[in-house]
Amino acid sequence: MTDDRTKLIELMEELPIGMLTTTGADGSLRSVPMARQEVEPSAELWFITARDTKHVADIAARPHVALTFSSRSSWVAVEGRAEVVDDTAKLRDLWTTFAEAWLPGGPEDPNAVLLRVDVTGGEYWDTPGGKVTSVLSLLKTKLTGDTYDADHGSTSL
């Protein structure tokens, strides 16, 4: 049986786009879509972004962040500490054409920077089998009154 930590990391590997939520100086929350570049086995997430963005400024002042990922059959919510990382070699290693669409100067662009999020905990909901299984589970809840069949777990990392 897969433990919750392993399952959470496996699901994040399958979900490349997430919403990064930061906290502003006034306590307001702000979420932006981010393309995840890599998930380390230790639950480090890597993102490429522009240095001159509001979310980078928020992270520099208040590094506690939340990330949510979803697909048709899986949902992941994690929290952690984010850090702006200046590492051109790692940036080159993670660089994609998708990143180039946002930062046309490439990995050597002084505005291109990495975000590393060290995940400290999270939760997942997964309905293995996809849409058909989800529909069958919903029908079962209507017929039997039982709750929706979803694999759910939470973990501290």
C-alpha cells in the first residue's frame, strides 16, 4: 500500500500546472498559475518565473505559500516555504520552450529566476479510473446514500 506522502508526490508529478498562492503585505491572498518544472523525491517543487513579478516580491517578504493542482480525477493542495533561487545552471537544466514564451531572453535573461517550494504538508483526493469511475461513484451515492468514493490522504513532510 502506498503511503500518503508517496501518493501525494506521485500525483504532483502528474499535474504540471498549479495555482501558487502568496500573501500580500496587507494579508490579502493572490493566486497565479504556474507551470511546475520538476518534483524532487524530497517534495521540492521547481518553477521558472520572472523576477519582477508581484508573487516573487510577496515570497521574498512572506515565504509561506500554498499550491493547488487538479485534473479531471485528482486534486492536490500543498503548503510550503518558497525561495527565489538564482542558479543559472539549474535554470538551463529546467528550461523549456514554454518558459521561453514568458521569458524570451532565455535562461541567461537577468529577469529569469527559479522558485523552489519545499512542501511541508498537503492533502490529495484521487478517483483512480478517471471520469467513468467518478460517474459510477456519483451514481452509487444517489442510489445507496453512501459517500463519494475518493482516495483521500494528508501528510506532513
